[in-house]
Amino acid sequence: MSNNIDKTYDPAKVEDRIYAEWMEKKYFHAEADCSKKPFTIVIPPPNVTGQLHMGHALDETLQDILIRYKRMQGYSALWVPGYDHAGIATQIKVEEVLRKEEGLTRYDLGREKFLERVWDWKNKYGGRIVEQLKKLGSSCDWDRARFTMDDGCSKAVKEVFVNLYNKGLIYQGSRIINWCPHCITALSDAEVEHAEQAGHFWHIKYPIKDSDNYVIIATTRPETLLGDTAVAVNPEDARYTDLIGKMLVLPLVGREIPVVADEYVDKEFGTGCVKITPAHDPNDFEVGKRHNLESIRVMNDDATINAHGGKYEGMDRYEARKAIVADLEEQGLLVRVEEHSHNVGQCYRCGTTVEPIISKQWFVKMEPLAKPAIEAVKNGETEFVPERFSKTYMNWMENVFDWCISRQLWWGHRIPAYYCDECGEMVVSKTEVEVCPKCGAHMRQDDDVLDTWFSSALWPFSTLGWPEKTEELDYFYPTSVLVTGYDIIFFWVARMIFSGLEHTGKSPFKHVLMHGLVRDSQGRKMSKSLGNGIDPIEIIDKYGADALRFTLATGNAPGNDMRFYNERVEASRNFANKIWNASRFTLMNLDITENKLPAVSELRTEDKWIISKYNRLVKEVTDNLDKFELGVAVAKLYDFIWDDFCDWYIELVKPRLFDKEDASGKTAQYVLTYVLSNTMKLLHPFMPFITEEIWQHLPHEGESIMISDWPAYDAALDFAADEADMQSVMDAISAIRNRRAEMNVPPSKKAKIIIVTDKKEVFANGAAFFERLASASETVVQADKSGIDANAVDIVTADAQIFLPLDELVDKEKELARLREEKKRLEAEIKRVEGKLSNEGFVSKAPAKVVEEERQKGESYKAMLEKIEESIRSME
RNA sequence: GGGAGUUUAGCUCAGCUGGGAGAGCGUCUGCCUUACAAGCAGGAUGUCACAGGUUCGAGCCCUGUAACUCCCACCA
């Protein structure tokens, strides 16, 4: 310990030094230690491409709070760490750089060269986000962080793929999938965002074969006309019954297409006739299957028109749309154009409008996987916090579609399927297959890679060494908690749960703690395109990591969104500053070198008061943390430290500390130290740096607060009677301050105080406090009202009547008015209480405790009223 | 269309299983009181969205209404 602590609180100075110390001592290291219980947290792998954003900071903060708490409770707390994932974002980022700096595309480089670039990029920037997380105080052992593209994880991915394939849960199939022409890849449904877009509704004539007649169809995507293979009407639609089975002539193309009847068509919408393009629309695809229609794909992967488009070949889809509409108009086939706003799917990464395209892709069959995943949440194997998110989860799981897992990217886990071009054989294998088992020809691996979330879904066990039976896997799995935002329930959480169940037989975590999104001060989602993102690092530089963490943990309930205001961080920083100064005060007055609690017999009422309050705080904070009520816990700590400890206890104890002759000064020092250092422990998970700094300066045992023991509730430290006594004195002090402020009496003007009370001893013990805290020049405590000036200011509290002889300042009329006002208020209260107590229903049905409380209140009010009435009489 | 959420002080939000409405910020008044002006002391401000219901008692439970938000599915 050392009494030298900087005069001013400078977070940057403290935080950098302390983190370095922690790193040096390797406190973050966790290993399977069978003498302890495991506590494992799964973290979302931060993305290698991105800057740390507020969402990460929130994830990180909440996780770190839990980890630090559990570590202090003696758990072997492991953070399943990792960074980067085999995500499309990484590839796009590198492609972007490539295009900007060298004017090249990935195709110019070729697969191998391109992947080298990505690895370079990863090696150069992969650690960047980790460095940023460290500034936040992350107690993760980043040295053991895994990377999803590492060998171990790749092995797990292959294992899973092959297992699922062999069980028939992975299949290849033609499907309409969402295609991003910009990323040139398939997207899963979850990766498509829908946005309202203004568009047009083109009404087009389709001539009936061998007739001058025609039908009118309406479409929002006229370019898909090129791939039409039918027109559908509702079988119930009287307007079109005779048309069913007839042939139409497809405009511009000349192909003959049938009119089919299908329930899918809504009679009321549009014209009641729908063009059917099985290759470019999911619903049409289904219709096509029912009527055995041909699927004609008219677009290339980059959404340009292909050879089936005739004269439109090579045009971009939007160019083609224009050209087709113009040609239709020229031929008089365009009836009219309506304004029409409709929902358009967009790629969630790049925002490009997705194109539904028929394509051969790999799918995971979801139904058999979803069943146990639903069961695991139903039977409580995994619990969502707050609980309502389980409904969101169920809703999705119960209506889940097969999951398209192939991505036409190069960066990622390559699909372990091998094809023989000679005989058409396909082999799925964990190990590379070069020779066709059938014909002996060379085999080539599938070009596609797996969806990011396919490997991310394995995170909880692949990072622990699965499929090997490692000691770590055995000890740490299933994990304890997953902390994440509700926005990735479907992408990630759900998929981790069914993957864990399928491959390990256990749901990967016990609790899923959901938090909300961090929004800007106007409530908007933070995003790059809006430019409203707040950089956590800037905030840390300005206010400190402790202040940021405190802000993120505070003032919002789990799962609710949070608006981010600098003012809130400022308030947190002020709190840190308050702690700093209270500690500085404590240290300045310390000449003890050990941290222990004095014998109860030496403790004064105020000592017992703060100890008792502290003791209850331990219990409550522990309870709250166990229930993941982090915000509640931190609010209690804030109130205790600021109000009880700083504003009251320190002030109460000052005279004892300053008077070197007073032997009880030493007791006060012990109490200050004890309460402060233990409170620092309780606060440590939230504000790790400042608490470490202060704890180190105070008398302590052990090397670091982060490996110290979590405080325990001690029934022997519960001093209810002393708490109540102290409260009586504090109430009196507050009442006096209040009166003086109302009367504009400056603090410099001291006055004699006469306290008339039944609790003479209590107030006599506290007499000294009135001089310091209530501007008393002298304090007299007596049982009756003898010798009191009739003009004295009169203050009534529950346990005392206090008189201040300030006659020259007293405006008699005003004083009387105030007393009458007070009388009215008390009478109203008494009436309310009596109303309750005379209500038989209340007395007989309410819990005895509540009734007794009301009764006591009533008596206390009555006593006060009596005193007031007396005062009024004597003044009059 | 299906699901979830929100509505409490000027602003941002707490309010745990029903038992006299809270915090931070802002605001007003008075204080540089030897830890802290990033502070101290004191004050003001609420038909807890609305309407019913259950209950001795409702911000909290039930039903309905309104406004807003998010997620999922979507009509060509």
C-alpha cells in the first residue's frame, strides 16, 4: 500500500499502467482446474475488418463483468475467445481495397493469389480489434484466441459437414435462392433485408394465340418476362375460366406459353393474371413445380441478361428493364404504368437489391435439427434472459426453412465435396480426394465456401478442441453464458443451439443474456452509412474505460435498446472522480497498515450504520449479479458509494479523524478502509481499473483485486437498531438543513439547537454531528420543553422536536403559515392511513407486516401532529 | 398477415414476485465547509398513453383502444 495517490483522477494514466500489470502477471489465463467450478462465456468473434463499435463494446463489457465477478467467486472463468470469422465482410473489404488501389478484381488475381491477399490482410489487421478491446479492460486471454479459419476449427467444420451429409441432413438442390449480384453469392433468408422501395407496376398485354384477344398481366420486374413459361390464374376466377389450357404468345420473345390454374393467384390483386417465371421467383418456382413448367434462367451471376434474353443479352437487369419497357410500348403492348411501392430484398452487407435466381446450392435440412433445439429451450436446458426472447426464438424455429449454406465466395471454409468431371461421381469427405473412386480420374473440390454462420455455429465446441475429446472440452463445455444482442438470435444463437445439440448432444450454453442495441442520441441505429457511429476508443480516451463500461452497464434493462449520450459517460466519469477523491480522503487520514474490522464494542453508531448498510449491499449486489440484473446492481453501488459512504459516513467521521487525541479515530480508519476496499471489490467487475488502483493503495492482502475473494454477507454485521438510531439523527439533520435553506440562513450563521426527544441517548450520542452538519453552535438534548423561547423556529421529525432560537430571522406570520401547512399535510396523511386501517378488507386480507407498518406510520404522524398543534398554539 | 416490444418528471430511462412514484442529465436557490465546483446543501416538476375489469389495494395482473419501434413472412 501507499498513501500517495495522484491528486487528480487521470483515467488514461491509471488504465494503461494497470492493464500492463495484469498482462504481466497473466491473471487472465484460465485452464481446466478440477478443484474449481468452471464458468465459461462464449463471445461473438469480433470481425477482423471492422473498427471496434459500440455494440462490441457493450458485448465485451457485459461479458467481462460476469467473468470478473465469477473469477472473484472462485470459479475457473474461461472466456472462449476468438476473433475474425470466415465472413463475407472480410472478402468484400479486401476486394474493395484491391479495386481501389490496383483496379483489379478477384478474378484477375485468381483464387490462390486472392486468398494470399486476404491472409496478408488478416495478419496485418487481425489483431487490431483485440488491441481495442484490451483498452476496455477485457480480461480475456487473447493469447489463446482462436481464429475460425485455423486448422482446428476447419477440422471441426469438415467433421460436421460430413456427419450431416451422411445422415442425410445436408443435401444439394435446385432452389430459388436470394442472390446478391454485387457479392456474387447466395444469401440465406436471414441475410436479406426487406425495404420499402418506390417502383412501378407495369401492365402488359400477353396476346392469346390464334386470336386478337389478350390478357393483361401486371409486373414489377418486366425484365423477367424473358423467362416466363406460363401465365397463371385462379381456378375460381370466372373471368378467366375459359382461358385455362389455352396458349399465349410471350411478347418480344414469341415463345408460346400456357395459361394454368393455380390457387396461389389472388383474384383481387392486380389483374388476376400472373406471369410465371420459375427461374426467378420463389412462388413461381413452386407453381412451376406443380405444373411441370420449364425453368428458364435469363440472368448471369452478375445480373446481366444471358443468351436466353435474345437481343437483350449482356445488358444489366435495369438496362434490360428499360429496353423491354420501351419495346413493349413501341409495340403497343404496354397498357399502363402505375406507381407502386413494394418490398424489395436487399443484401444485408452491401445493400444491393437481391435477385431471386434458380441455382444449385447446398442446404441443411432444418426440421430434424429444429425439434431438439425447440425442446432444449422448452425444458430449460438453455434459458433466455430476459425470458421473452425465447418466444422470438421459438417463433423462428417452428417456422424455419432449410438453410442454404453454400456461398460463392473464396474466403471461407471450402465445401468438402469433390466432383469427377469424367463420370460425374461426387464424394463428400473429411480428407482431400484427388482420385475418383469410380473411374480414377482427377477430382476437383467444390468451388463454393460455407456460410460464415456454419462455422460460427460450432464456436462453443470447436474452439475447445472438438471433435477431439480434449480435457478442456470436457471441463468447460457446455458453457455457462452467451452474451449477445438480440439482432443475431437467428443468425447465430439459434444455429449454435441446434449445432451443439446435434454434434455434442448438449445445448452449448445454460443462459443466453440478450442486450439491446446501442443507438445514437436520436434513437437511430448506429451505422457506417449514417456516419453516426460513436467510436468507443474516442470515448475511452476522453473519459476512461471505466466510465464507458459503467455507462454501458447502467440505466437500462436487459434486452432494451439504449441511447448513447456523452452526458451519460460524463456522469459516469464524475462518479469515478468521486470514488477517487473519497479514496484520497481515506488515504490521507490513514496511519494503519492493515485492513480489519474493529471489535463490535469499539464501533460507534455511525460505524455500525455504514457497516450494516454495506453488508446488505453485498447481499443485494450478489443476488442481482446472479440474476443477471447488472443495471440494478450497479445502481445500488452508485447510491451506496455516493450517498451513504461519501455524503454521510465520511462527513460523520471527520471530527474523529481530525482530532488526533480521539482514540476512536483509529476505529474510523479501520471502518473506512474496510468498507471502501470491500466496496471496491463489489465494483471491480464494472470499473476494473480504478478499483484496482485504489485497492492496491489501501491496506490489502494479495496481489490484485481481480483475484481477490468476492465479499460475503455476514449476519453478524447486521445492526438494525443502530441503523434506525442513526437514521433518526440523519433525519433531524436533514430537517434542520431544510428549514435553514428555506429561511435563507447562510451556513456561516450558526445557531444553538435544542432537541426535545424521547430518544435522549440516541441524540446525545449524535450531538456532535449537528455542529458539523447542521450549522449548530451548541446542541442541547432534553426530554421536555423547559426553557425554550416561544419564538424559536420549530422543526418536527418523527423522533424529535427541534428548536432553533433564530428569533431575529423569524417572520412570525410565515412561520405560522408553514406550520399550518404542515398540519394540513399531516392530517391528510392520517386520514389516509386511518381510512386504510378502518377498512376491514385491508386489515383482514393484507399481510400482517403491511398492516403493522401502516399502524406505525399513523402513530408517528399523530405524534408529529400533536407537536405541531402545540407549536401553533404557543405562537398564537 | 404472424410475433415481440415500447408508452412513467423538460430529456434519457429504472421501478425485481401488486402494499405510500425513483435516478441521471437539465432547471431554480444558497454555498469555493481543509477528499472532490467533475463538488456540497436544499427546492420545483408526474391523471405512470387511454378505457374498462380483477383486488382491501394496480405503474405492476386481465381485456380492449390508440400511437410508436423492431423482427419474421410477403401479392406478381
